[in-house]
Amino acid sequence: MTLILRTLACTYYEGYHLEPHTHPWGQLIYAASGVMRVRTQDMLWIVPPARAIWAPAGIEHEIWAKGDFAMRTLYLEPGLAADLPGASFALDVSPLLRELVLHAVSLGMLDDEEPGQARVAGVIADQIGLASALPLSLPLPRDPRAVRLANRLRDDPACDLELDALARAAGASTRTIQRLFLAETGLRFAEWRQRLRLLHGASLLGTGSSVTQAGLDAGYAGTSAFIAAFRRQFGHTPARLR
């Protein structure tokens, strides 16, 4: 037997945390239902249902369940994943890829010596490579002061404190925080904060929240402002994602 693809199906509950870890095989992490938050060394993803993250072999990552989260994971051996991206990315899961993932999970393991299974594994790899990347990521700072601030907003995206107060609590000046975020994330602090709020709003929409409630919980005072910012970021309205 020569295994080329292994699978795992688990359901995690609100707040469950998979500690930082790596895999020797590439991993497709599919949110069959619920929302997951995935963090690598320099990036955070907030992933609504029916989307996925590709994590190449050796990339350290950790996962949090936001609400009840049904995870379906495929592990692709290095040869099968050789032509797939070498960096993590969020992807849209087409109806075909979804059915292939569920079929592979039902089999448990795919063997290269079984022609039918080898073909299924090849199509899965092709579909991952062809999938559209989604703008669900947020670059993370590295400086401890900026990290403290980022973690505070990650845990409470709707926080209404101004930057001056946030910077003081993180042990830095406003100017220092602005400099660090631009240098380490490529985004001005205000842009970074808005993207975090929009990703949080997208995750709420994925769990069934109304557009109005998702906007409020993401820190927007009005629905129209949330819709306009969401359209600029994702290219479509919140209602389409919901």
C-alpha cells in the first residue's frame, strides 16, 4: 500500500484551540460548517463556512473554532502536492471540490496502487490548484507592542477605543504603533483595523447573522457603512456571502 492522501473529520466546539503544529504533508483544511480562525507565523485567516485554507507541508499553524466548527481535512503527500502553492492561502471551495473532499473523507485513505483512488487524489490536487484565492487573510505584526494591540483587537474587533488609548495600553506611542503596522504588515493601522472588522463580519455572516447584526458586531455604527466597506474589500455585498 502506498498512501497518497489521508483524511480527518472532526467537530470542534466554540473556543476550541488546536495548538501550533506542523505536518509533513500538505493540508487542506475545509470548514464544512461553522467558522475557523487560522494563524500562521505572519498571517491570520478568518474563514467562513464552505471555504478552506491550504497549508503547505512544514508550515506551522494553529486553529480556533468560532462557534461549532465541522472540519474536514485532507493531507496530501509531498509528491501529490508538488505543484501546489508553497504558501498558505484561503480558497473558495467549488461544488466539485466539496464533493471530492467528502468522498475522500468517506474512504479515509487513498492508495496510489488503487487506480480509482489515485485518479480521485489527482483531481483533488488539480482542483486545489485551480481554486480562486479569497481575500480572507490579515498580515500580522511582529513587534511585541504591536502584537499586544493586534491580539486585543482580534479578541474584540468591535472595540471602540481610539488608537491613542490602544497604543498606551500596549506600551507604545501612537506614532510608534503607526510606524510598526505599516512596516510589518504593509497596511496603515486604520486599514488593518478595518480589514479585521470586515473579516469578523464575514465570519458572522457565515454563521447566519443578519447583515445589520454582523455590521454592528464588527464595530460599524450603520449598516450602509458596513455594506460599502464590505463591497470595497470583497467585491460583493454582505448579503451574497450570507
